[in-house]
Amino acid sequence: MGSSSQGSAAVAAAAQVDLCALDFIPVFAKEMIAGGVAGAFSKTAIAPLERVKILLQTRTSEFGSLGVLKSLKKLRQHDGVKGFYKGNGASVLRIVPYAALHFMAYERYRCWILNNCPSLGTGPLVDLLAGSASGGTAVLCTYPLDLARTKLAFQVNSSDQLSSALKRASPQPTYGGIMDVFRGVYSEGGVRALYRGVGPTLMGILPYAGLKFYIYEGLKTHVPEDYKNSVTLKLSCGAAAGLFGQTLTYPLDVVRRQMQVQNQQQHGQFGGPRITGTFQGLMAIKQTQGWRQLFAGLSLNYIKVVPSVAIGFAAYDTMKHLLKIPPREK
């Protein structure tokens, strides 16, 4: 009995020590940890759909006429099951600092706006502005990792005659990893090349990030207090936020992807000029590939956005609870 009581006391003491240790972690660091875990968890869950989306956006000659299921099947034939997660290492490596910065910066920007711009009130407009600013901050800090992820996901180990002919007509460099991509891209155009496509990215992420937080936080405020901690509610609000935001900004994402990989292709592969800017890219794709290409992979994006954004928000709120982050300022 004595030893049992001592053991229970030791466990309780250890729990007390762990609890106190959390109190020494700054709030912003807790927010970064919560955001990073949420980002990694959500990205890995939808990695196969993310890779197929990139292929639908950029490799119209091989995947443009295929649906989601046929694209997944063809990808498995070429690269095997591991092919579904090709580039996911770069994706997770990017999303952890991106999500950490995104969520933490959102909380910090939100507090700053509330404290310094009282005329804006405390409504959803604050979430819209804070979300947009945090999205832009996170993109600028992590964009080269997104470029590496896209280039790795763009590679397909094709063996059919069509793909072989395309490779002969338009030889592409083969990258073995993230650092290999950085070296290759840097040798092509220096630091500026590492940010190829950042313009469309910012134009897309600023409204998307803002709308995402605007819709998510707005929906949460219109539900009874008893349901605010419901995981189902968080998933539903996150899904709605992702679907609406992505629909409005998706064409800019297509321009970004084609700008990121165009140095690997013949400029005439799509029958159009080289994309050099956001609006020029939108017009060039519409004129040479058709307006439908601006929404290539959108149906797949709907499929992946629902679990991705929903899981991301739900995981972030859960991590905030586990890390005992205090309620945000109203």
C-alpha cells in the first residue's frame, strides 16, 4: 500500500512539473507549435490529392484529360504508392514553418489591430485583415520551400511512349531532393529564381487567408456556447471557409504553378508565351489553353480543401487547448 501511494504521488508530482513547464513557454511560441503541428497533420492527410492537383494544373498533355481517380491510378502505375507522397517531405518542411508563422502572426496581428485601430471595431473585419497580413508574412518567409515542393511533385517517372517523346522534346532536370532543387534553381537565376511565381501567390493568399479566418471565426460566433468546442463544428466551419476562399482565388494558384515549372518545359508545350506576371499569365492561359485551364484541378481541390482546412483549424484549436493557450483578446 505504501509503495502504491508513493508511486501515485510520484506520477502526480511529474504531472505537476509538466504542467508548470508549459507555463514557462511564451504564448507566441505555443501558438507556433500549435500551428506547425496542425499544418503538418493536415498536409500529410491530403498529400496524394495535392500531388494529383499539381499534375492536373501543369501537365495537361498527360493528365489534363484524366479525372481524379484515373490520375491517381496512372500515378500509382508510374511511381508506385510512394509516388503519392513524392514532394510531401518538402511540403511538410514548408508547411510546418508556414502554418506556425501563419497562425502565430494572425494572433499577433489581431491583437495589434484591436489595440491600435479601435475604429475598426472587434468584428470579422479584424479577422479578415489579420488573416491577410499573416498569410502574406508566412508566404514571404517560406516561398522557396513551396517552389521546391512543386518541382519535386511535378516529376513523374513515366515509361509510356507519350511521356518518353515529351522528355526527348523537352528535357527536364531531375531533382533528388530539396537541396538539389535549391542548387539547380539558384544556378538558373540566383535568389530571384527561388521566388518565381511569388506575385500570383501573394495575390492569391492575401484574400484567401483573410477570407478563411473571416468565415471560420464568423461562423463560430453564430453558434451556441455549448457547441463552440465541438470538433464536428470546427471541421464544418473550416470546410466552409476553405471551399469559399479557394473558389475565389484558384485561378491565381494555377498561374503560380505554371510559373514555377515553366523552366522545365518547352514554352510552346501549351502553345503559349512564357508567363512573366500575374495578369499577363491569366490572359495567356485563357487565350492559349482556354478558360477551363484556369480551373484545372478545382474539383480535386474541393475534395482536398474540405479535409485540409477543416483538419487544420480543428487541430490548431485542439493544440491550443492542450498547450493551455489563454483565450484570445476580444
